Amino acid sequence: MYVRLKHALSALALEAIRRPRRGVHRDAAMWLAAFCDLAGARAGGPAADRPLAGVASRARHLGARSRAALPWIVREGLLELRDGTVRLPDGFQPHFAYMDRQTHRLQAALRQLAARPPERGRAGAIRRGLVLLDAGLFFECHEYFEDLWRRAPAEERDFYRGIIHIAAGLYHYEKGNAHGARTKLASGMRLLAGFQAPRSPGGESVGGRR
């Protein structure tokens, strides 16, 4: 069930960052954050049912607007709705701490993206992926840049591979796999080295490989 939850939350994150200011996926992230806030702060923990009205109020406070967000979450199986209450499916309850962490990391990423004017083209695409990395969404960052890598011209692929390896290394580190972390981080740095802007004698950037 952990793997199922991981992939469901990853898919949500990748859709939400495409429209960080509005949309069903962005609002679904806010609903999940609202549920986790209440489930983590009150008696009963993640196994307890939460009143729908309370979760809805918290979600609105976090900025959720779409009425389709909760039905989407229920269809995806991330939460269950019954008799005016919201609950975490039994299979996900042992992994509530992971869900809580990832949901709030996504919330932070969406806030960061929404705080600046949207960027289009390659620069915007790269920035969205790096926001995932900065927020600690390492698995999601890996998946995001793999998609960019597949569509990139040959001369840019090492750049995307470098970020993919960095994200994988940080994912391994967080999971306690020190060897995997060292290996991936080292290979990522090697791949990215060719894309660093060279420095002038005075320390100023003079451009670099693109």
C-alpha cells in the first residue's frame, strides 16, 4: 500500500504544479493538507473520522476553491467519504506520516510557484521541476525530469540526467541508503559539471554550456 500511496501522491504533485494557482489537482493538494492537519492534531490520529465540514473549512482556509477536488480525491482512493465524515483508507493508515509529510511538501512547492509570475517555455519547465527538488519532493522531481529528458535534444540530455541523478541521490539519502545516495549524487554532479557557467578572473559568470 505504501507504493500505491507514493505513486498516487506523485501523480497528484505532477499535475498540480502545472497549474499552481488554481485547478482540481492544486485544490486536491489543499484538501489533503487540511485533512492531515486535522488528523495529526486531534485525538484518534489518522484512524479517526473527521467531520466533512471541518475539513472543508480548513481546505478553504488553505485556499481550495474547486468543488471537484474532494470527489477527485475520493475517486483516486486517497480519502473516503461516508455519512458526512472524511477518513483515511485502512491500508494507508500505517503510512499517514509519509502522506502528511509529502502533502505539506507539495503545499510548500505550490505556494512557492504561485508567489512569482508564471514562466513559460524551457525556463519555466525547469523551474517547476527545481521547485519540487527544493521542497523535498525527490521522487516527484525524478519523475518530472525524466519526462523532460525523454523529449530533450541530445545536447541537453546530460543536464536533465544530472538533475535526475541528484534527485535520486537525495531520495536514497532520505531513505537511509547511504551508498545509493553517494553514487547518485556523485554521478549527478559529474553530469552537471559541463553545464556550469565558467567564471572570469574577477569571479563573474561569463556564460557556459547550454
